[in-house]
Amino acid sequence: MQEEKVQGQESQNEPQQGEKSLEELLAEAQAKIEQQRDSMMRAVAEAENSRKRVQAEAAASQKYAVERFAESLLPVVDSLEAALAAAQDSPQALREGIEITLRQLKAAFQKANVAEIAPGPGERFDPHRHQAMAAVPSAADPNTVVSVMQKGYALYDRVLRPALVTVAKALENDGKNPISETDLD
């Protein structure tokens, strides 16, 4: 009877037909782990390569960011040189050359999205786009532009240089009572 019990226990430890042994299961698990490790290493290497590629592209784009703008300024330089050469012959040719050059420069600015900031008289003072150089008494509304001393420029919505302006301030009361225009004395 004891032999039957021992034989019954031994048959339970041995794999039955269709079942895998522990060694086979362990080998399969180790193979899966190795396969997943290999996949992970490939993914890490691919991510590192992508990071390096993006860094190289960013460095190149930063280095050559003004390439198109510089190309659009080359005709301006050519026109300035031609105007200086023509100035020796005629002052009128110099003026015409300068006018052509200015048009080319403005076209290059427009192409590069560089816009003038030139507020008109009476326009509201904007401290983000204008720089007040002086405040003068004026009949115009307070905090409005009276005159432009120097135009400003913006690249898209970023101010490269604010416009230098003179701003209106309220007229003084000339010693009168600030509450009433009529003297009550």
C-alpha cells in the first residue's frame, strides 16, 4: 500500500503527456526575457539616435536661420555700391540709387516679416511697442503720441526696437483751483 502512495507521488512530479517540464518553461521564459531586453536596447539606441539627429538639425537651423534674410539683403548691398559709384558722376543719380536701395531694403524686411512701428499723432501710447522719450504739455489726450522721433521695428509679434516717441501730458491749470475753473475769492 505504501508503494502505491509513493508511486502516486512520483507520477505527480513527472510531466504528463502534453505538459512542459519546468526546464522547458524556464528556457522559454529566459528566451522571452532576452528578446524583450534586445527590443528595449534597440528602442533606447533609436531614441538616442533621434535625439542626436534633432540636436544636429537644431544647431544647423540656428546657424543658418538668417540665410534667407541675408540673401534678400544682397541686392541692397549691390544697389548701395552702384549708388556710390554713380555719385561721382551726378548727385541726382545718388538720390535715385538711395531711393531704389531703400525700396529693396523695405521689400526684404517685408519678406522677412519685419514690420515698422510708426505710430501716428494721437495714437494711444503703448509701452510694449513705444518708448516715451519726453512728455510734453499738449491739447491732445494725455498718454497719446505727439510725434515720432525714431520708428521702431517688430519681427512678427516680437519688438526688435520700440518706436521712440513724444507723449502728450495734460495741460497745467496755471495756478487755478483744480476743482473749479472760476475763482471763488
